[in-house]
Amino acid sequence: MIEGIIIGLKTALSFQNLMMVMIGCFAGTIIGMLPGLGPMTAIALMIPITYGFDPATGLILMAGVYYGAVFGGSTSSILINAPGVPGTVATSFDGYPMAQQGKAGKALAIAAYSSFAGGTISAIFLLIAAPSLSKVSLSFRSPDYFGLMILGLTAVAAFSSKGNFLKAMMMCVLGLMLASVGQDTLSDIPRFTFNTMNLSDGISFVLVVMATFAMSEALTIIIKGNDPSKAAKQISLTDLGSIKVNKEETKQMAATIPRSSVLGFIIGVLPGAGATIASFLAYGMERNFVKNEEREKFGKGSVQGLSAPETANNAACSGSFVPLLTLGIPGSGTTAVMLGALLGFGIQPGPRLYETNPEIFWSVIMSMYIGMVVLLILNLPLIPYIARILAVPRTFLIPMILFFSVTGIYLMSFNNFDIFLMIGIAVVATILRLYDFPMPPLILAFVLGGLMEENLRRSLLISDGSWSFLWDRPLTVVIMLTIILIVSWQIF
């Protein structure tokens, strides 16, 4: 581990990578603040930029954007009650009432300290847990990987919003269908290409991400006519108040942060759970832990009610890297986007990553520590000024998103067909969004589709075409029983 930490520090502390952490944190904070644009949109916009970089540098930039976006999403939750990212919805429960009481500066400072503490504690857990899990995961074989990938898909669908399980499963199927377009890797037979050479290599992952998140987000804002900047324009710098936190409030945070960090990290490790579920569970848990008089303050500006979800959502971000780096399975929709980017670099995350690319494995972990410090230094002094970014008018925001989406795709392939395909997918994605179909399961299925097929074929080859591989190994049986349990419970 010591050797790994040294390798990670050496890679993460290079001038270029330090700059990437700072740029990623800053860009993520700004994009995370703008309501509707989450970390997935932020990372989608960054992918075309990273393709000229070294894989470690590219992943460090994307990781910086990820926790920067979650960190920044709390600002719009607190100031205008419009969560920048889904993971900061629970932050608005007590953050916004605190801001209405003239304590917006204090609320933003509590959120910044809690995010820093949660991110740092979970990064330490990641440092200990990832290498240990990596050794355990070396015992996994193709049937186990096939089962794990189905588990990842069903878990994401199961953790979708209440009543949307079938919609999420339908999006998983759609993602798998899109993943099957192009030449078959084993036989080179073209599949679903409609006799066009443009589809022979399959649909680009970046194209799907840009269409389903960045572009469809812009189209949804146009159709719904939302303009979150109206509320933000009413905020003046003098409204924010002091950012000082007193002794009593520090004591309350000190009790909340350790509990919420552990819970957030564990939830983040579970495939499909993510920062949103972690923040809601931490909020509920904290409400049960506090004394009766403190419980009465929840929803009215409680320090613990604000600190708990902010700690948990940042801890979950680090936790979601555990299954990504050790098993090659995304812990959230955002890490699914990162998995696609890694595969684009020619890097296969999973048990072997720890041995084959230690510089990537360790530099991402070490960059998290650096990122948390950068975010704290960046956010506290700049809170009043960064808050003004919320007032960016819709008339500037939408053209910028569309411009970056179109130019990003064109500069990657120099093919007009990709632009038209992206617009087509974006239109379909927008219609699905309007009917509350979730996008993360589609992206996850699209990323895992190729790997699922590969492991299924390998398993069938080993068992001479028999499906007995599903129950031949105890580990595979446990995974398959877990899948059946999750799906049965949702149907029930």
C-alpha cells in the first residue's frame, strides 16, 4: 500500500495533473451549481477534451469534475431551493430555510466543511478498501462477471424513484439494444447497421452521453420553460451574511460527520445506489439520532440536518469508485460515464487494474485528497462571488451546451452523420424524459452491454454451450440469487 501511495502521489502531484484537479474542481463546481446540469452532464462535456490526455490525467480531471459538481450543487439548493444535482435535494430541506433566516453564508460554510470532511474520510476508506477488495475480486471468473453486470443493471433499476422500476428496466433494455449495434467482435458480422458504414463501428459512447444528458437537458429546459436564474438574480452579496461557524455548531457537526461519512461510503459502494440515496438515508438517520428538541428544528434550518446529507453525498462519490476500480462495475450513473471513458482510453477497469495500471488506480485515490483541499480553498473565500454564477441567463446557457455538444462530437470523428445521429437520440431522450423515463440505466446498460455479451459468450464456451455455468460456481449462484431477490422484491 505504501508503494502504491508513493506511485499515486508522484502521478497526482505532477504539474499537469495538479492543474487538472484544479480545473476539474472549478468547472465541476460551476456546472454543479446550475440547476438541471448534474455531474453526468459535466463529465459528458469533458470527455472530448480528455481524449488527447494520458488516461491517468483524463480520469483525474473527470474525478475532479465529479466531486466538484456534487460540492457545487449544494449552493443552488441553499440559495434558491433549486438543487443543482439530485444528490443535493436533501441539502435544501434545511439549507434553504437557513438562507431565508439571513444565514446563507453560514449554511454554505457548513455545507463546504461537511463536504470536505465527508470526502476526506471516505477517501481514507477507499485507500484501505480498494486494494483489499481488488485481491478478493481476483477470484472472479467470466460467469461471475456476467452475473455481476446483471446485478449492476437490476440494482440501478431497483433504486430508481418510487413506481419507476419498470421504466428503469425498459431503459436498461434500450441501452443493451444500442450497445449491440455495429460489427460483432467475434465473427465481424454487421448487426443493426441498416447497410450504412457509419454504424459499422457501433454507436459512440460519447455521442450517446452527450445526446442523453447535455443536449436533451438543454431541450428539456426549452420545452418546460424553466428559468432558475430569475430567483438567483434577486440575491445580493450582502444577503449572504457571515460564514463563521460557532462552537456549538462545530460540536453538532463533529457528531454528525463520522456517522454520515460511514453510511455515505457504504451506500456509494453498492452498485446503483449513489449520492442521492446516501443523502436521504443520512438525513433520516440523523433525525433519529438527535434529541427531541433538535429533531423539531429539522426542516427549519437545523445544522445537523444540513451537515448530514452534505457529508453523505460526498462520501458516496468516493465510495462509488470502489466497484468501478476493483470490479469494473459502475457504482452510479456518473461512474458509468467514467467507465465508458476508461474503455475509450483502452483501459479495462477491474481486478487487474491494480496490477496492470497502478499509476491510474492510485493517482485517482490520491487526487481525491488533493481535490477536497482545492474545493475547500476555492469555495470558502469565493462563496459570495461564485453564487452570482447562478444568475447566468437561460439565453446564454442553452446555446453554450448545444455548441459544446455539437463541436465536441464533430471534433472526435469529423463525421456529419454523428451530429445528425446525436440530434436524433437527443430528441428521443427528451421525449422519454418528459414522461419520467430515467437516463442513467440506459447509459449503464450501454456501457455494460459489450462486456456482458463478452463474458456470456466466454462462459458458454467454457461450459460447451450449456447454461449450467449459472449454477456451477457458488459465487455465481450467490450473485444470481441476489438478482432474483432484488427483482422479486420490486415486483412484490
